[in-house]
Amino acid sequence: MDQAAILDHEFLVAAYIVTWVIQLSYLVWLGYRWRAQKGKKQRSSRR
């Protein structure tokens, strides 16, 4: 493989990694929001 092909492959891998990190971070954020909302709902139903 020539140097340009190796560099292109490294950029492609980096782009996939960044994309997965962003998507997983968003899922974690949604999970925290859902958990907080679920907790709020349970606290309000106890009254």
C-alpha cells in the first residue's frame, strides 16, 4: 500500500470512531434524561 492509501484508511477509521462516539454519547445522554424523568414521575406519584 502506498502512503496516501494508508492515510486515507486512517482518516476513514477515525471518522467511524468519531461517529460511534457521538452516537453512543447521545444514547447515554438520552438514558440519563429518561432516568431523571422517570425518577421525577415516581416522586410526584408518591404525594
